[in-house]
Amino acid sequence: MTLRLLLEAVVMQWLALAALMLGAWTAWYRTKKSGWIDTGWTLAVGLVGIPSALLSFGPDESTSRRWIVAVLVACWSLRLGWHLAIRTARGTDDPRYAALIKDWGAQAPVQMLRFAEIQALAAIPLVVTILVAAHIPVPELTLLDGLGAATLVFSIAGEALADQQLKKFNAEMKEKVCDRGLWAWSRHPNYFFQWLGWLSYPVIALASVPTFALAILTLSAALWMYWLLVHVSGIPPLERHMAKSRGALFRAYQQRTNSFFPGPRRRAAR
């Protein structure tokens, strides 16, 4: 894949993502359920990532690898998208978005559209990583393809288990803090497994990373997702909400449980 082809592909990816996120904004505008923004974003990454993986750029690529990457993207996007769609349709507004909408006031529709299109830009490192991993110039499959696929399957299973454990706990123990199962090892195991899945594509691409630039591209999704989840739109606003709504229970949970990477419980400070 030449630099020109890569740049052209990125522009097409961005245009497609922008159009799909406009659709997500429309769903929010009609229902006032901001979960459709996250649902639309997840499905948009899948809808752009799948054809990005399947498109052929030359005879030195593996058709099997392109299909493997496309199936992996589809499994991730459909699982998470379905989970978010069901939660949005049945639940109330996400407290993180509710706080933003309150601050925006009458400008909420314009600001939410701006936010949705920023989400489209934020998805570019993800779909570029998918594109590069699917089109590395190695005609034969390698063990790294299997290892990358196994990494994503493991991450999808872990995130689905974390989501199911939280859903069950919330149904039984309202107004409490979930510290069972995976949630006893990490305050955000769903975010951790979400991030872990994006390491699968660099693993696949390790079969052939001819330049430093391509190496950075294959890692860009994992680095980007870590920053977003841990420092921007994931953990910080969610934990502010939990600290406000759960108070001392959540602060005690913070003291004894790792924030992101799973680990054994810490002894609470006296």
C-alpha cells in the first residue's frame, strides 16, 4: 500500500464516519437518549472498518487475513453495539451526557452535533489500524494472525462478562457499588477489555512492519483508546458521577480496587 493510497483511504473513512455519526446525532435528537451517540459510534467503526479490511490493495496481501480482520471487527462492533442499543432503548440517559447537556442549555443540539463529529474524527485511528493490519504485505498467514484473533476473542468475552456481571448486580443491588467478579479486580473491567481488543491488530501487523511509521499506525488505536478511556471520556466523568451518587461506598471501593488494569484487592487505608 502506497502512502497516496493510504491517505485516500483515510479521507474516505473520515467521510463515511462523519455521515454515520450524523445519523447517530439524528437518533439522539429524536429520542433525547444520548446512548445512541455511543451506539452509533461503535457501529460506525464496524461499518467503516469491515470494508476497509476487505478492500484489496495488491497481490502481496493475504485474502484470508483480510477476512479474519473483517470478521474480528464485525464481532466486536455487533456485540458492543447490540449491548449499547439495548441499554439505550430500555434505560435512562447516560449521566455523563446528561451533565454535558445541562451545561450546554439551549445550545445542546448544536453542541451535540459537534460532539458527534468529533467522535467521527476520534474513530480514525481505529479504522486506520484495522486497515493497516488487514493489508500487511505478507501473503501467508502466520502464528501472529492466530494470536491476534485470540486476543480479540478473549477481550470480547471479557467485556461481555463484565457487562453481564454489572447488569445482574444492578438488578439485584440498586444504589450499591458492584465489587463482584471482574469488578473486584478492576473498577472498570469493561474498559480494560475494550482497550485490550485494540492490541490484537498490532499483533497481526507484527508479521510485517516495514517502517517505523506503520508500526506507530498499528499501535495508534490502542494508545488512543487508553488515553480516551483512562484520562478523558471514560473513567474521569464516570467516577465523578459515581462518587456523587454512591458517596462513601464508592470511595471505599476506589481505595481497595485498581482503576483500570486488573489486580488483587488492596488493603484499605485506615
